[in-house]
Amino acid sequence: MFSSNIRAVVFTLLLCFVANYVYTWILAWPAGIQYVLILLCPFFGVRSLFQQAVLYDLARKDVAIFQTIYRHVPVYFSTLVVMIVSSLLYWALSWYFEKVFPGEYGIPQEWNFLFKREYWRRPPVKNQIYSYDNHAATLSTQNLSLPRSNSIGTPVVHVDHLVKKFGPDKIAVNDVSFDLYENQITSLLGPNGSGKTTIFNCLIGI
């Protein structure tokens, strides 16, 4: 949801400040409403657990104060269960939004990708045996033999003048161009630190 860590930290601190202010108002609300707020905002759960610990200590000292306040406080074990469910809920939301809004890098999914069969069931791929010689690549199976291809046809991946910099001075990849064709294997050769891994990270969106 945020493009920088500073904005995320500022939003988190602001959310904790608002939740701390609101929590003083919900102490007299029914426990069911407090459970819902704990589910939506785990900060309420932490405050509730701390309050329950304090009240547990008061119960052994002043029973009258304990009975007056505790009737609106959620149960300890139920609060833990709600917080676990809250963690699972926000994990699922984070996973979903990361799929739909991957940011600057990555391929976004449609908002309803969860309801599409193509996402859960990939098309089957037949086991194939690849054989190569010095001039061309051929694809063969037990019952099928395809003609040789030597970079003929439309490339499935086209890299055009790829440049990747880390900071203003360090250039990891400098003007790299190549094509990847179907049914062929392309090797990327170079010494350590020449940018091979960086090129693959750029291609897959990392």
C-alpha cells in the first residue's frame, strides 16, 4: 500500500495514536463489538490483553473494582483466538493485494483471479526430451519429431537495450539486448559480477 518505508512507518504510528485514543471510548462497549475491533485492529487486542492482566492482578486485591470494570472486558483466551484470526485475515489480504497490485515490477492479476480455473489448474505439459547439436536445436519425443529451428520465428522474450543501475554510479547491466526463442536454450555466459543474475532478476520482475 506504500511506496516507501517512511510512509508506512508514519501511517503505522498515526494508526496506533488514533487507536490508543479510540480505545478509551470503547471500554464501556459490549464485548462483541470489542472483538470486532480487535479483529480489524490488532492494537486493540494488545491493549485488551494488557488490561486483562492488570484486572487479573486487581481481582486478588480489590474484588469490588474488579467486578465493576471486568464486565466489559473480553475474555483472555477468546482475545488470543481473535488475534490469530486477524493475523490470517491480514495475511490473506496482503497476499491478494500483492497479486493484484504488484507495484512497478511484476505482472498484475485481475481482481477476480481467485475465481478463475486457469489460476488454480495449469494446463498439462507433456514430458519432452531436448537434443542439441552445434548448429540448431531440435525437440523430440517418442512419437513426435519436429523440424529443426535456428532462431526462426517470433521471439517469446525480447530484451532491448537493458540497463540496470544501483545508485548513480554503479552500472550492473549496460545496454544488453538479446532474444529468446521457443524450443531453444539460450546460455548467458560471463565472469562473476558481470550482471547475469541481475538480468534474470529484471526479466522476472524482481
